[in-house]
Amino acid sequence: MPYFAKLLLLIFCLVLLVESRKHRRRRWTSHLDVQRASHIFKNRDLTKAWKGKTDQLLRVDEHDFTMRPAFGGPAIPVGVDVQVESLDSISEVDMDFTMTLYLRHYWKDERLSFPSTNNKSMTFDGRLVKKIWVPDVFFVHSKRSFIHDTTTDNIMLRVFPDGHVLYSMRVTVTAMCNMDFSHFPLDSQTCSLELESYAYTDEDLMLYWKNGNESLKTDEKISLSQFLIQKFHTTSRLAFYSSTGWYNRLYINFTLRRHIFFFLLQTYFPATLMVMLSWVSFWIDRRAVPARVSLGITTVLTMSTIITGVNASMPRVSYIKAVDIYLWVSFVFVFLSVLEYAAVNYLTTVQERKERKLRERFSCSCGIPHSKTMMLDGNYSESDANSLAGYTRNQMVPEEEKPEKMIVHLAMSNESNSSRRRGLKGHVGLRIIQNTHAIDKYSRLIFPGTYIFFNLIYWSVFS
């Protein structure tokens, strides 16, 4: 019996020893866990820990967010800043522009305040935006706009413990821009994107640029194919609607200057070359009717094609553009070159008809054998006519008809056949030289001089 009691006592002591060790091990493990947890969460805000529902921390269900903050009090200030990501396109035909930007709003809503040990904010996506009040800002004169939604809605909401809110979204908007094309393509255009509250007047909501001109940021890589972006700046003013009242309106203004080099290559140089090509006809023989007529018609049709192509890419405005002035003046020069040859051809026909009549009138007086009668231009002097070797000259025209034409009777001598051949060759050469009409001579100087003078005036006025 004593032996059995000792055995039970020994077993009891062993059990107590094992339990005490287990208890110390559990205490040590829990101590390590607390140290590890305190080390992990040392720099974290415990208000951001998951509490089942986020809106429980913000107490969204306890307030009516259909009303603006401080309803019934003074107007709530809403600051705005914008970062322009890109200018996607400028359309002259539709008179609009497309811009992608980050639009940010700043305001204070005490209903969203929450306790925080280190005054850090909480960030949410677009799902919370549907449960709270946000400013109802829209784009005035907008044709199309949308919030990007790939891969999710590009909306960010950041709430600070004191109730300040940052609301940011990525938007692409196509808005109207009233353009003036009176100096096109040597023009500059100023467009603006306008922001305004749709429902709240200036008594309820006060829109303002958060940092003045510094509220507008632009990407340095923004560039356009046809325009040079000169400057961005911001303005603000009140807009009045007769039925609803006054509203704060913010403006994003930007000035664009068009690159001229594209239009120099596609419009101005071809038009100038066509005008210069039309002057070639002044050096072509006036009797080469097919050559001069074909050249004139070709240049006229080419100018018509250039004018049609330029107007096809422009809106149908009711005023004259700078490019219209240049193209139509060039067209007039080309058309006048065609009319110039028409005048030359007509005067040449009249002149030949007079020569024919004079030749028939005095054909009976040519009684000298082996003689020929020739019509020479009035530009020949008597010394030129007498210098024709192997011929004798008898004037058959009365003195009063001499300024226009002169009939020279040339009697060929049988004794000087070699001299006669040399005289015929010299006469053919003189006829070729004198086959240019006086109008062609003057046109060679008047047309280029006038066109150069027009270009000097044009580029000095519109540049």
C-alpha cells in the first residue's frame, strides 16, 4: 500500500511538470506573436484595418448625402485643378477639339471625417462615389465626353480624417471651338474648355482654381501635327442664365499657331509654279496655236483642282480666307495668260487679213519680170530693206499707211543668184525673230512683275 501511494504521487508530479512546461511554452509563443505583430503594425494606421464594411468607418449610412455639405449655410468652396494629358485632335471642318485630362476636385465634407492616430488618408475607387456627395461639374459646349473605364472606372476618391476630399477622374472631352479662318493658313486659334456646376448656383457652390494659373499642368510631350501650342492659361467668371441665376465658370484657354510649311508644299508652291508655267506661252511662237492653247488650258484646270482640294478640307464659311486670296489671284493670272494669247491670235489674224488685201490690191503693179512682193513688219527701217543683197526696192504703199506695214517690191536679178540666196536666208531669219507680237513682249515683263509685287504685299500683310 505505501508503495502504491508513492507511485501515484510520482505520476501526479510528472503531470504537473508537463503542464507547467506547456503553459510556459504557450506564454512564450504568445509573447513572440505580440512582438511580431507590434513590429508589423508599428507604422500602420489601425483605422485602415478591415472592419467588415468600409462605410461603417466613414459612417456613410448615418448621413443624407443627397444634400450638399453645410446645407443652408454659405456656399461650399470647391477647388479645381487640371492636368492635360493630350490634345488628341483639332478639326477645322467641325470646329472642335478633343482633349484628354485629369480633372480633380477639392472640398471639405465633415460628414466623412473619421478618427485616425497618425492623420493619414484613405483611398477608394469609384464604387464609393455613388454613395456620397460630389460636385456636379460638367463641360459647357461639350459635344461628347466620357470617363475612361479600362480596366476599371478611372476614378479616385481620397478622404482625409478632417473631412477634406480629393476627387479625381480621367476624362476625354470633345468641345466646340469658335475658329476664325480669315487668315488661314497663317492663323492662330484660341480655344477654351469651360467647367461649370450644373445644378448649384454661386450661392450654393463656389468653383475656383485651387492654385491660380498653377492649377493647370500640361504634359511636356504634347504636340500636334499642324499646330504649335503657344500657351495654356486659366480664367474664371460668372455666367448668367435668365431662368436659374448666376454660376461660377472656369476656363482652360490655350492658343494654337498653325504650321505653315505643310501648306507651302501642298498649296502655295504648286499654285506659284502653275502661274510661272503659264508665262512660258509668251516665249512660244504665236502661230503655234495647239501648243499655247494646250498649255493655257492645262494650267487653268490645275489651278481649279488646287482650289477645290483646299476648300474640301475647310468649313463652308461665308467670308474670304487668306488662302482664297492667293489662289484666286493666281487663278486670275493663269486665266489672263490664256486671254493674252487670244488677243495675240486675233490681232495676228486681222493683221494677216490686211496684208492679204494689200497684196491683192498691188499685184497688178508688179510688172517687172522675176520679181516678188513681200510684206515686212513696220519695225524694218529702210536701211534694213535696202541691205537685202540682190534685190531692188520699190515702195508701193502710200505714206500714210507706212506706220503699220510696208510693201516692199523686190526685183531679183538674174546676174546675182548667189547674192539672192543669201538674201532669202537672211530674210527668213528676220521673219522668225519678228514673229513675236508686241503684246507678248510686254507680257513677259508685266505678268512676272505684277505677280512678284502681289506676293510682296500678300506675305507682308498676312505673315
